[in-house]
Amino acid sequence: MEEELGEEKPHLFASVSENGEPASIPDGPMTVGIDGGYVRATHKQGCFEVIAGKSEVAFRRDSNEPPPEKCFGFVQTYDEKPRRRIWEVLKSQGMQENQAVEFLSDGAEDVRQLQEYLQPFSEHFIDWFHITMRLTFLQQQTKTLISEQLERGTAFSRRLESIKHFLWHGNVDEALERLEILILDMDLIQPSSSTVKKLGERIAEFNTYIRNNQEYIPNYGERYRNGETISTAFVESTINQVVSRRFVKKQQMQWTPRGAHLLLQTRTKVLNQELKDVFRRWYPKFQTQAA
């Protein structure tokens, strides 16, 4: 299957169809969620990251049946053709150059470059889950401060809650302004408290994260009210299916990047119900045996 995968190209799309006519009207919007997980490396070399994701099409114009979801996975440090790999998955779902595609991820730069290559006219969002996860961690740290300095810790907690409110409504400029003021206030009192110092460092990291991704933060509240996707939560099940089944810690298995990558390709083919077709293409007389 790896040998059959096409090479990376500068431009994967053609502006017109094969007969020279403009591209047809595409199906409903496509949503692609990308997330990561970690597996244990061999020879006690720690862990390495596995990228996995799922793509959904809202509707088919020529059918009332819901289109099937498809998943993908790869080891980014090993895979030499990750963009072509995901592109083939999306093309198999009917993706066209003029189709609306939304990518949701955690905001990592390498993932975003991958997305922009796949679909030049796509939209890119930081999923709400990764923002709230960071804010929840900060709020947990304020609890320690509240136990030491009730009034000050409570005030910081409320200010973080207001920042979350502005981010939810897409008001990134106001959120960043409040983060900067909060950091300045914490700098003034850091010498008197190690707890404040640690919290200040984490808030500064969060401020950098939001600033680096500010153009990819939409009005989540409006999208939510319109029934649009705001989180990669729908990818979580894919991470569990693709990665956890054979790679979870309780299996006590260790992997090379190559071994994990190749198993991921087989696993995603099974989940996409495509492995039988692969064998039939190689062996036309191949028949599956009833369970």
C-alpha cells in the first residue's frame, strides 16, 4: 500500500475537470479534525507522536444517505508523504478544489502547513477543546493560590473566566489585552509568592499560544448556535480506535516508528472498510470468509 501511494506534488488540484469543463458543484462542506497521540518507543527511548484524524462530509447532493466518515493516521517523523496520504483520503470522499473544507486542530504550525497544502481555500480553526483544556489547567493552579491568598486567588480566577468568555465570542483582541494586564499584575507580586510565579509563567505561555493562533480563533458561540463544529471531540473516538487498540500502555508493547506507521495504515484501511478492496485489487479471486 505504501508503494502504491502517489508522490508529493507542488499542486495536487486541477482547476477544471478532465474534459476542460469547470468543476461540478461539490457536496456539502467537509470537516477534518486532526489530533495526536503517543506510543511507547523501543529500547526505552521514550515515546513518539502519532497523528490521526477523521474527515466528515455534511451531505451528498445526489443521495439522501449520510456519507461515510473516513479516518487516517501516520507517524509524522517517519512518513515522507503525509500530505499526499491525507489528500487521497479526502479525494476518496469526493473533495474538489471548489469545496468548502474546514480543518480543526490544536494549532501546531507543522499541522497547519499540512492543512494549507491540502486545500488552499480551506478554513482553519483552533478547536475549542484545546483552548478550554489550557484554561482549565490554569484554573486548577489558581485553586492553590486561593488556598494561600483567598482574595487575590479568587480575583485571578475571575479574570481568567472573563478571558475565556471573550475567546468564546471571538473577541481575541480584548482577551489578549486582559492577558497582558494580568501578566503585568502578576509580575509585580511574583517575588512574594512562588505559587504566583508558577501561575504567571503558565499564563504567559497561554498568552503566547493565543497570540500565535489569533487569526484562527473564530466566534465559537456563533458557530455553536449555528450547529457548526467547534471542537475535535469527534476525532477522539478515532484516536482511540486507531491508536489505543494496539498501542495503549497496558499492552506493554514497544514500537519503532516504521512498525507503528505501517500498522496504522492497515488499521485505518480496516476502519474505512477498504482493506478487502485492496486485497481484491491485488488478487481478483480473493474472497472473504464469513465469520
